[in-house]
Amino acid sequence: MTLNERQTRIEELLNHLGLWKRRNEIVKTWSRGMKQKLAIARTLLHRPALVFFDDPTAGLDPVAAASLHEDIANLAAQEGVTIFLTTHNLAEAEKLCHQVGIIREGKLLAIGHLDQLRTHSSKPQLDIIARGFKPQILES
């Protein structure tokens, strides 16, 4: 990427995220939400095909979180980038993700659209882990 291409790309991303007018300010004085947006701009600078976000809205107030959700969704659509999002917030996952994977203790338990996962999880389930059962007990 040439210097001119890089400068054009920086302006494009900062404009999209609403940071261009504040580009000459010291970042240390920015809000946490603005810093998160800057981190996203830095991540997307080189047009990656895949981006990993780890709780990007953690610690943000609801208004800043909603704004960041919108920015991430718009950039993903516009840039054609795949976003891998880790979050405990299912509402956030529902807004940003086409597919959701549920992981517990490092094991992938389910994957699919959140509506599908809700449908399957509404059924009561009991998992029994044991040893020493005789075949006759397991068959009944």
C-alpha cells in the first residue's frame, strides 16, 4: 500500500467511524467508545478478510455500544469482511452475527442461527456421564 493509498484509507475509515474531525486530538483524551472505534479502524486499515473482536463493546454505555454495533455491521457489509466475535452478550451476537457458536469449557456445543439455537435449547435436556453401566441398563 502506497503512502497516498494509506492516507486515503485512513481518511475513509475515520470518516465512516465519525472520528475524522477529531484526528488531530490526543487520543488519550478520547472516550472509551472513541478509542474502540479507533481500534476498529486500525484493524481494518489493511483490508483483512477475517477480523477477530473480543467483546468490543465491553465497558461502553448503551448508546456507545449501539453506535459501535452499527459501525461494525456497516463496515462488515461494506468491506466484505468476516467477523469472528467473542461475547457473553447474546443480544450483541444477535445484532452482529449470522451464525452463533456456543462454547463451554473449550468445547463447541452448538452452531447455527440464534433462532435455531433457541428452538433447540428450549427442550429440557439431561446429560448423564457415568461409568460401569451394564448393557442391559443402557438399553432400557
